[in-house]
Amino acid sequence: MKIRWTAAVALAALTAVTFAGCGGSGSASATDKIKKAGKVVMTTNAEFEPFEYKDGDEITGIDIEISQAIADKLGVKLEISDIAFDSLIPSLNAGKADFIAAGMTATEDRRKNVDFSEAYFNASQAIIVTVDSEIASRTDLNGKIVGVQQGTTGDSYCTNEDGSSDVQVGEVKRYPKGMDAVSDLIAGRLDAVVIDNFPAEKLVGKNADTIKKLDEALTEEEYAIALPKGSDLTDTVNETIKELNESGKMDEIVSKYISAE
Ligand code: GLN
């Protein structure tokens, strides 16, 4: 009798612990797991200067510094996994990373699959054309061949699947890297490239004699860190962003990579 009672209590206790550990739809506690491992894994696509890009062997940029601040707050090492932009969310949800920092726009569509932190940066889509192009505004893109980075908001804008844009691009060509689209623009295979405004500045800066960025902003977007749904790490990420903003460190980081005109 006594033995049976003990077994029942033990079973109940075990059940309680198991359920407590599985709160929310995410993993048990992302933070515990990270602290135990001594590292937090951030995934990105390092082809997006000034947010993430390769400088020699090193990956650097605004998102890398924000991610480092998150790792510092957790007291662990930062590990970076560099993959294709359109693999970021599937990879996060396969448990291969703890968060995404990739100049990723917090869209309603993506919110179906991930949680977003508070926004940390305002952005928009911009048009890049050759210096002698007759394209001067967004409606001039009608019927034209436009290059985008696959799976980005620039891709959605030009593809216009939901019909929300007044621009009817003739053909959308998708590239793994914005730089590859720009190369095709310079080679005359595209009429324009649509990409985020600050990366557009950087791409144009490297080829200023052949291409230019138009002033018009096509969209209003906010970058945020993406996390698995229900991850308890979201609080730490939000606290880190808040602290960086309040201490002036965020402005410092941004101005290291984006010079004010
Ligand atoms: N902000 C864009 C998006 O979220 C592009 C991001 C990127 O190419 N890294 O789709």
C-alpha cells in the first residue's frame, strides 16, 4: 500500500515537472538551454551590408553588434550561422538557431511562423537603376524586368501576389544575393533592382559610376529580431534593444556603419 502511494506521488510529481517544462508552444526554456550550452546561435544571411556582411573572414555589421549585446546579456558566446535568406525561418523553426538577426522586416505573414522582438530599425524598399536609365519613379517599373533578393519584402513588393501594389512589374528575377542582382543590372540583363534602402546605398556606393538609387521609398518597414514562437528569449532580446536605445549605444552602433549625410 505504502509503496503504491509513493509511486503515485512520484508519477504526479514527474508529470508536473514535465508540463512545467513545456510551457508555451516553444521549447522548454530556450534561455536555460542557451546558458547550459554556453552559447547562443544567431542565424543570418551575411550579404546585406551594413547590417551583416563579410569583411575578410569576419562577419560584421549592425545586426552582429546587436546580437553580441544579446549574447553578453545572457553571459554566453555568440555563434553565427550564415545561410540563404529564404532558409532563415525554416532553419529557426527546425531548432538550428535561437534567433534571426538579418535586417528582417516584421511582416504579418512571417508572424504566422515566428515571434518578433520590438522593432529596432526603420527601413523601406528602394529602386536601383543604371545612371542613364529612363526609370525615374516606381510606376516606371511597370512592364520592366526587375531583380530582387529571393524571399525578401522586395520580392513580395515586386511579385505583388496580394495585389496591394500599384506597380505591375513585367518580370521578377530572384537572386540569392542583392549583389548578384546588381551585377545583372550592370550587365544589362535587368531594368532595375528593388532592395532595402541602406543596402541599396552600399551597393550603389561601390558602383557609383554605373548605377544610382532613386529617392522614392516604396514601402515602410521595421526590422526586428525573429524568434521561435513562444521562446522565452524574446524578453531578453527586447530588454537588450531597450537598453541599447536608452544608453545611446544603438545610435553609436548604427553610425559606425551608416554615415549621416
Ligand atoms: N528587409 C527585407 C526582408 O525582410 C530584406 C532582408 C534581407 O535581405 N536580409 O525581407
